[in-house]
Amino acid sequence: MSITASASSHGRARQPLALARRMQSLQPSATLAMAARASAMKAEGIDVIDLSVGEPDFPTPSHICAAAEEAIRAGHTKYTPAAGIPALRKAVAADASRRTGREVTAAEVIVSNGAKHSLHNVFTALLNDGDEVIVPTPFWVSYAELVKLAGGTPVLVETRLEDNFKLRPDALAAAVTPATRMLLLCSPSNPTGVVYTADELGALADVVLEKNLAVVSDEIYDQLVFDGRESVSFPTLRQGLAERTIVVAGVSKTYSMTGWRIGWTISSGALAKAMGSLQSQETSNPSSISQYAALAALEGPQECVAEMCQAFQKRRDLVAAGLRALPGIRIPEIGGAFYAFFDISSHLGTSYGGKPVATSVEWCEALLEAEQVATVAGSAFGAEGHVRMSFAASEAKLTDGLARIGRFLSTAAG
């Protein structure tokens, strides 16, 4: 019997390249899709202001690039240990220990191909089919998809703009079921830019301990905080949290190294060992050259971080003031990262250029078509009626972008 004619157990002809069930509901990254559209339009000569992508617009600091060049000259172009070169794991542990006051060892660190890969490692290593992961909305676009790929079930818990999109302890407790395995948090937040205080995280930690949950704490933006705020590392809040918390971080945002693809996890030694084994079978090591660049980032001068953070704070001020000046637009208190997540619900149900706009996707499409400003629909982050814009762009582009958004809103017809 030929391959195409063979029957499946359900009596239908088997398709040799039929996608696995896990792929049938997988959604592409909305942020990368919009960034790709903006790039394609720019290539056609269209004056697009791209406020969709979540990466710093600054160049990678020169001393980091120089370290990568030196790594090539020194012959560091071969396989490394799957979990990362020992020097980098030690540097990550030392940096985390210094900044959080919690002793972290190199054995607890697994270096990966970016924080997204780190999250994949965590979910694959810990989740069984049907395990529930509580994910407050709005959430980064890949969280729910990564959970589902690992066989887990994302449980989306809505937060409110009136609460600055912060998860309340009572809402967390109410979402826990016998199938709940973990809580996923991100502070500073992508997409909202909000930063939890120590007291707010501590109240969530009490529920975590009471309900015996694991926690994935995405701290990739932890050094990009504004107005003297402190970004608190979750496992430092209560005794007993370190054993149940996985911290996810990396160099992408702090050092403008998104394309270098270096992230890491900090977790208990047993879990770290398991994720190292997983990585050895799936990807082998992260790029050797990128690892030496990341080592230079952590051990080299840190003035570049402060300079970028100051620039982002100034841009935050510009964007927050500009958005608040627009009719019907509401935003939370932006305390970190480089995003504004604004409420456009009062502008839905209208039309722009004769086209009805009922959803955030349609609003972003209309804005791109009419004013060539690329943003990302809030529905991609689990929050319909909102839009995310990045302020990782020059002040000139942000000023122009805000003017275009204002002009776009003025064309609405009820």
C-alpha cells in the first residue's frame, strides 16, 4: 500500500506531512508579524514609524562587540557545555547575588538562546498534560503559546487598568484549582510597563506559599525602571520562595543585545540540571561568541545601562504626556520597560476612512494604512480594546508618531 493511500486509525487517508495537533492552534507572534510588515513597507520606500518591536534602538555597547570579536580571534567558535560556559554562569550568579542580595550559585544558572528559549525549557521540564499555569492579562504574546506547546493549560486572569493592570491576591487565590501548577509573572511588565512594589509582590507570594505553587518570574526588564523605583526579584520576598521560583532574565533588553540571543534561568539545582539535559538534546549550547559577549556585558562597565535607562525614562515622559493629551485615551502608570499600553475602547465602533473599526486589530490596521504607524493590537496580549506601542525609538520618531495617531483619531466618524 502506498503512503498516500494508507489508512489512519480513523479510516481516513493519512497525510504524510499533516501537522501535529499541538501546532494546529499555535498562533504566530503578533509583534514579530507587525514588525515584519513595517519592514516590508519601509523596503518599498514608505515612511513608516515602527512602534511595534520590543527591542532597544541603541547599538550594542562597543566593549561588548569588541569582546565578541576577540572571542572569534581566540578561537572560541566551538561547542561549549550545553548549559553555558562556566565563566558566564558564574558571572550571572555573581550579578544576581550582588543586585538582589540573595546568594545564587553557578549551578543554579542555565544559559540559553534567549529568554524565550528559557521559558520553553521551564515549561517543558515542569508541565504535564493539563497542568494549569495562571497568566495575568495583559501578557507577553508568547506566554500562553509556550505553555500550550508544553502540554499545559494557560489560565488567563484579567486585571484592570484601574489597578494598573496588576494581579490582585484575591484574584490569584480564586483562580487556583487542583490542576494549578504555577504562576507566571512579569515585572517590569511587557506589555504594560507597570512595576510591582515589594508589598504587592509580597501579597502574591503569600498566596503562592499557601497554595503551594511554583512561580516563573520574568525579570528580563529588571534594570529598566524609572523614577527611582526598585525592581524586586520575586524569590527574595519570603523564605521558601527560592525553592519554588524560576527567574528568567538575559542581556537582550538591558544591554541592547536582542539579536545575540542569550538568556538564562535561575532555579533550584535539580531543575537546573534537568533543563541542562533538555537543552543538550534540543539545541546544544547557545552561540559561543554570544556567550563571551554576554560575559563582557555583565563584567564590563555598566554606565551604558544607566544611560539607556535615562533615555527611556525621558521617552516615557514624552509618550505618556502625548497619549494622555489625546481624547478618550487612557494609560496605566508606566514604571519601567519601554512600552505604553493604552485603552482605545472609546474609539472602537467607529469608522476611519470609511472602514468600520470594531476591534484593536482593525484599529491598528487602519492606523498603519492611514498614517503608517505600526503598533500591536491589545488582543494579542489578551486585552482587547487596547494597543501596545514601544517607545524604543528616537524622540523625533515618537513625536511624529504621536502626531500621526492624533491626526488619525481626528478622522473617526461615528
